[in-house]
Amino acid sequence: MTDSAVLHEVQPRTVTAAAGGLAFGVLGALAFGLAWTGAGKSLRQLPAVLPDFLAPSASSLASATPALEWTPDQPAPWERNAFEAHLEFRMPYMNFAQEVYVHSDAPRGRMRIQYYSGANVGLIHAGPTKMSYEMNPVGDRLACLQTPGVKRVEHVVPDLSVFLKHGKRHKVDLVDENGVHSSGIEFKLVTSAPVTSHSGNFTYEQGLSSWLYAGRYSFIVNATAGGVPVNMTFRGHNVMLVNSHVDDYAIVYRAFYLRPEGIDDNMFFPPLGMPCIPFQNAVGPFLHKQLQRGLAMVMPHVHSEQWQPQQSESSFADQELRHRAVTENLEMIHSHNRRGLSYSLGVNHMLDWTDEERATLRGHRPRKDLFALADDDPTSICKIFDGLTANMSQPLPSRIDWREHGLVTPPKDQGTCGSCWTFGAVGAVEGQVAKHLGRALRHDEILSEQHLLDCSWKLGNLGCDGGDSLLAYVWLLQKNKGQLATDHSYGHYLNQDGFCQFDESSRQASSRTSRLTGLRITGSTIRSCWTVVAPKGHDPAPITRRALASVGPLAVSINADLPDFYYYASGVYDNPKCKGGVSDLNHVVVLVGYGKTEGGEQYWIIKNSWSSHWGEGGFGRVAVRGNICGVMTVPVFALL
């Protein structure tokens, strides 16, 4: 298909397609390079990692009856029928893609939704007295959690009535990978309007009053195939968040099967005999008694309902809470900045987060708690860097910024998972690999946080519920021959616990092939782990500088309790309320340099894992004086 094959408007006409074929939208084909699997065929390939009880059965993926050409005056085919779908959810601005398998039976209030090849499975039973379930991996097994009273089955296909009422539509020509044409309909919805600035020098998009998001929606259905969805895209921003970045979302429906006869009950329950424990978590998987709305963030009816309290199924209470959070945080930001301190605050993606949601990012756990059941401290195999064995007479450079030498990879985003300890551990090792190679890492050489998240449970780490960077190194050394996988070969970061793909101490150790990528796992090997400890009575700053200068980037645990830390935007963070004792530490970052301001204030340079929207492009400067936030308390690193 050439670049000239773009989505275009055609005169209304009927195009004959192969019987039952679900032709792929040209827009989707160009944007995502995906092949379409038509009705009358089984899904091209179900992920090999799916256990038997998670994989759709052959009968459930049997051929669907070819449909008559659909028109918008008919009910949408997914509104009244059960269906199965294979989706791809994408956020291009984050280079994020996620495959999702859905079994939905909305008439009975049931849904099965599974992410990451079955690594996360939600089994929803909507109703005040009904029990819903989530199955998550713990190492190489599944754990089952249960929650009562989930409000509803989530939408994975948009509410067509919103487009019919507020949008426009036209016919489009759809062409599949075999060149077969089908008749499609594109529904468009615009929830913003151009506004000219007071000066008249520029125009900008302003959201309409009844919509939470200002932007443009496009939803394409295949009329020839009976009105099944092809793709859904949205580009815009949240009007509640001042200066929020532009969001870019897409859902591609890679396969879609109507099941008017319903779906087998067994698909909506955990395997027989699997123990499930009660689970009450304020931030997931069932936030405020409904499934977290990951896919719904692209849906216009959700963006509209969040402003309408009269709708019985709206999430207005949650939006009111967030609106209050936005107001309070903006007031804090403006109040702080008026004081003219050494650091400034700014608006970022966490502006509407609650205290509880911010707490999920603080994933460092006290080491003594994680191995409390062990006979011995497993970190005793690690060595001590106290500066005494280094050449202390050699002068240190006045400043170091390892970013300038290629030892620091671009900022990453831990999402809403308490996995900071993996990002700290990996960031320090990436510095060692780049130092060994004498150059910055290529994209396929960047190392995997997901590997540590999935596999280091045996040493006491708790996945998204927290862990310790030094224990991650110990797991690599004791259980995996020091081997840390690359992100490219192991599988990209999931923002959740996954099945362990590479553990030399497990019975699957003979296989070096990732079930997520299909690639042979490659990576780097560490030989030792270290803790930086200042001798008693010594100032820790020179020792930490010595370690940073002679070794490279370090993983450091810090205190991230204070609200202003989340909205740090620039300058040297020197809040004296940010304590630095061992018991105060709850977050992990990478220490990548040090320097001094023109006024003589010494600072550390840290790399956070809260995306490039935080701080100075994902990095920050923290005052050395007073061990602000505990940067010097327990730095750790590993050597190759």
C-alpha cells in the first residue's frame, strides 16, 4: 500500500467484499501496520503464554455468519449482542501498545478482559451483590483477587448515539491487505472550537462546555461486514488540567465476532478450585467499584458523562474529587512560586491525582521488612564502598553529569505501578553497560525493568507493591547468574506484574525465549553488588561524589512524601521538611551527577521515573546541604 492510499471520502455506494470479510481501515493500516483477520477465520495467533483456561476455545472463535450491509439507522451490532474482540490499544506519544482480548456479554452484565497475553485478567460481574475477580501473576503463577459490587461492564466500543447526536459521518472506502474493498462509515466528532487570541496573532483550540476533553474523535465501522468496528482514534487534551499535554489514543479492532447465542459461563469465572482472596484497593483494579477506565479514555461518551451528574452511571463524584484536587494543587503551585524560592513548581500529568494515587508511585520498601522471614540478610553478599579503598587523594571534578557522556538513558515512566525500585536498579546497570561499551546504549540495548518486576519475588520483592533495588541485584546474582535482560528481547514494560520470562533457577530455565516477544532473551551480566556507606564520623557527601565519579550512575532511595516534590518543575529542590533517614525513604531514583549553582549551592542531579513531564525533562536537582530527601543515605550499584 503506497503513501497515497489515505482515508478519503467517497460518494455513497455499495462495494462487494469477500463473504464476511472484515476489511481493514486504510487509516488503521497506515498508522499501525496491522493485518486484519476477517470473520470466517480464527484469530491469526493466540499468544503462546496463555494458559489453557485463559485462551479462547476453538468453538468460541468459530466462523461468524456473514452480515448484511449495515446502516446507521440500525442498532449498533455490539449494543445488544455478546461479542468477542481482539483489540490493540495505542498511545503513540508514549510509544505504548497493548493487546487486549475481550469477551463481553453486556446484556447479562458480564465481561472478561485480558491484557498482556493473559498476564492480567479481569472477570467482571456487574451488580451490587455480585463478585468480580482479577487474576495477576506472582512470579510464574496466577493469584486471584475478588471484589464485590462492581457497577458495570466497561465499554470497549464507543456509544454510537453520541456520534449520531453530536457528530457527522460520511462513507469511506476500506481496503484490506489483500486489496479487497469494503464500504465503511467514518463518524467524526469535534469537542473543541478555534479561538483567536486577544492580540489576534494566533488561534488555539478551546474545549466546548459540556465535554471533559477538547479534541477530535474518529470512529470507523465496516458497513459491508455488518457494522463491526474497525478503529477509533482521539487527539486532544483534558480541559480540567491547565497546560495539560495533548493526548493521542487509538483502538484498533484487529478481530471482532458477534456471539448472539451468548458466551459460555466458564469464560467469566476463575478456574475451578483456584483460591481467591478479598481485595480492597482504592486505586484498582476496580476503582470506585468499576473497572479502571484504560480503554474508556478514548471514548467520547465517557468524556461527556464525566461532566453530567444527572446520569445514573456517571463518575461525577470522582470528577468532583479530582476537580478539588486540581484546585488545591494549583493553589499550592502558585503560592509556592510567589515565594521566589530556589525551585519552582509546575503543572504536570499528576495535577488531579489524589494522595492515595501518588502513594502508589512510592515503591521502595524497607529491606528488613522484605526479607523478615529469611534466616540471614541476603544482601550480605554485597560489598561496601566506603571510599577508603579508592584513591582519595585524587581530586574530584567540580561537576559531573553522566548524561553528557552517554551513560544515562532517556527518562522513563513507571505509570501507576510501585516499580521505582526496578527503574533505579536498571538505571545504574545501564550506566555500567554504556561505560563498558564506551557509548550510549542503542534502543535494543536498553535494559528491562519488567524482568526484575516479574521475577525477583523469591528474594522478597513484591512487584508493583514495592521492592528494593539491592535485593533486585541479589536476585540476579543468586538466582539468575547475574543476567539482566534487555527490554527489547524480554518484552516492554507493562505497568503491572507479569509472568516471569527468564529465571535460571526455575524449571523453565532451559528456554531462553520470551513468550512475550518470541525472541531469544539477551542482556548484560552483573558480577557484584555494592552499597555506598560513609565511615562513621565522615561527611557522606564526598564519599557519594567519589562513588558517582569513579563508578557512574547510582540507584538511590529517597523520601518522596511531600506534595511539592510531585510538581517540582525546575531549580534546586531544597525543602528542609524532606527528611532523609533510613525509615523515611520510600522512592528510588537514579543519581546521575552533581554540580553547583552560580550562587554556590551544591546539588545532586537525579533521574526520576515519572516521565519527561516531571521536573526538568524527567530529571531534577536536589540540594546536597542537609541530605535533603536522603539522596546520600543508601546509594547502591552493581558492577559488570
